[in-house]
Amino acid sequence: MKPTQEQVLAWAREVADISTDYRGREEFIFDSYGIERFAALAYEAGRKDENEACVEEAAYYAAHSLTAKNILDAIRARREQ
């Protein structure tokens, strides 16, 4: 799932130094640690979303009494999308 603008801004605010430009808009200043931390937050959010999607897919197949092979095939197919 694509992150929302609000999520991305929240991650940036968590790890960057923030200043204000001449128009009053936020500017985010990242050092190398901040960039690394930002990437880690984005990766973790994506991993959680993908794990949840796989659980939902598995629950659907299990509820319809399909085999573990069907579940594995469906999860593997997600990687090819």
C-alpha cells in the first residue's frame, strides 16, 4: 500500500531537522543518519502492510477450506504484481 502524504511527513518530522523557508513552509534537513532512519521507517511500514495483506489472503483461503499450497501460491503471486 502506498503511504499517505501525512505518513511521509510524519516520518520526516520524526528524523529530520526542520526549519521554515521564506514563505513559511517547512523545510526538512536530513543528515546521513536521518536519511537512514527515514528509509527504515518507510521500509518497516511497507513490511507491516505486506504482512497484513498476506495474512488477509491466507485467512480468505483458509476460510474457504483451500489447501496450504493455494495459500502459498497466492502469496507468491503477490510478489509478481
